[in-house]
Amino acid sequence: MTTRSERPISRWRSEANRNWVFFRQWLRSPLKTASVVPSSPRLGRAMAEALPLGVRRVVELGAGTGAITRALIRYKVQPENLLVLELNADLCRDLRVDFPDSQVVCGDARELPALLSATPGFEDAKTDAVVSSLGFLSMPPPLIEEIIAASFRCLPPNGVFVQFTYGPKCPVRSSLLRRLGLRAERVDFTLLNLPPASVYVLRRGMHRGSLPERAAA
């Protein structure tokens, strides 16, 4: 898939400057930013290739400077079928410039069903897959539970939640997976990333959990 729909990035939005923007955001809020530099193209491709064949509408959580976004559009998703969610208002503004053909929303991933229903093309509050670059390793478990539960309320029975992590194991605790009726599979390990990263795919298991409307804090 070509990148014809992605606006050419201006000189100040070169890779070096995107790294600086990302690093500056990390300095402001290190617990909310997964890394000091954006994800590598190799990791972006691994995230895109973890999506099943035939996916159409995709939601990306925590897009940052758009490193994963570019790979999703390049390898798997038509830009008009991609909703990009970012909590940071400054990054969100830049994402709207770089990806004018995608829906870029500034909001909280815990509110995903409501955000989807208010977005053209996603009014049914449904998506085929969710791709997450959120820093689960620095988040408290109740927050992770709320985000995952909200995401799976928007997914079909065979829908997937794709997450990368810099840790040695799945960033979602096994107890949480069991409670929500989910299973996790590591599908890729990217050594050529700073730091190296693993890609996990979360799916509903044989026995589905309740996926609560709002996880208990």
C-alpha cells in the first residue's frame, strides 16, 4: 500500500525534529510517554503485520508523533479508515497536519466507545482492531483494565488488540487477562528498536469475561 494520502512532512518535521518533539514530551511527562524516542519503522511494520487480513477500520491509541501511524497506512490500513487517538493536545495538533485523511481525535482511551460514536465513519462505535502504543509498563493495573475493557467493547468477537512493550513479558497481567476472558500471544520481537520491543496480540479466549462497563478503581 502506498503512502499517497499522507501529506509530505515539512522540513521542520524531519525525523530528527520528530525525535526532539517526542523527547520534549517525555521530559514534560515521563510516566505518560513510553520511550524517549519514537518507535522505529521496523516496529511499526511489525505492529501493522500483526493485524489480521481483512481488517478495515482500525483505531490507534497513543499515536505520539505518528511513527506507528505511518506504518499502518503504508502496510495495512487506508487512511480514511484509521482513527488516531492521542491524549496530548500538542501531539494531536501535529498528527492532524501529518495525517489529514485520517480521523485524529484528542481524548482518553478509556472513553473510546463514546469517542468513536462521535466520529464520522465510526458512529456505530465499532472497529475491527485496536493498535496501542500506550506505555502500559508505567500505568497502574486499574487504568490498563479500563483501557482494554473499553477497547474490547468496540471490537467484534474475533477482533484483536495489538500492543507493544519494552518489558520481558506481556505488559497485561495474567490475572487481568483471565478476568476479562482474554488471551495474549507474542507475535514479534524487534531487536532493531531503541529499546528492543515485543509485539503482543490480545484476543478473546474460549470463555469470555464480563468486560465491565467501567473497571473498578
